[in-house]
Amino acid sequence: MLVTFDPTSESGAAFVRKIGGRALNFEPASVRDGVALMRDRETGTLWQVLTGQAVEGELFGERLERLPSHYSFWFAWSDFHPQTEVYGTAAG
């Protein structure tokens, strides 16, 4: 699974990170015309962060499969879902 975030629009998305059965690893790339991009390390293809569309490179025209996701502030989420458990280390 790949979870992305665009700080400009404060929006996120979740995708299956496989194309044709091949798992891809992503890293932040740049912003073009106000659109945040990421790059896969395997082919160097540039992808739109929020749509999962390949816009330049070997995989141009491909689209990552979108997964259902929900963007929420923690205080709002925890009010509606008090049974939620958080895993990981505390920040700070």
C-alpha cells in the first residue's frame, strides 16, 4: 500500500503500489504547475500524488489502483472512534 499526502491542498490518497504485479517504491519528486509529483525508484516514472496517474517516463499512462481512504484530524477521528489504537513511537 502507498499512502500519499499533498501539503499544498492538504489532501491525501491511498493506492495499491503495484503495476502489472510489480511492486514499486516511491519518493517525493517535485511540483509542476501546482501538482505534487512522486517518482518510482524502479523506473524513474513521475506520478501525480493525488490521482496515481503516471505523467512522464517508462510507465506513462498507467494509473495506480486507488484504495478507499479517509483524511481526518486525529481529534475528530478519536471522538468518533474511541476504540482506535495507535501503534508506533511517540513523536517529539
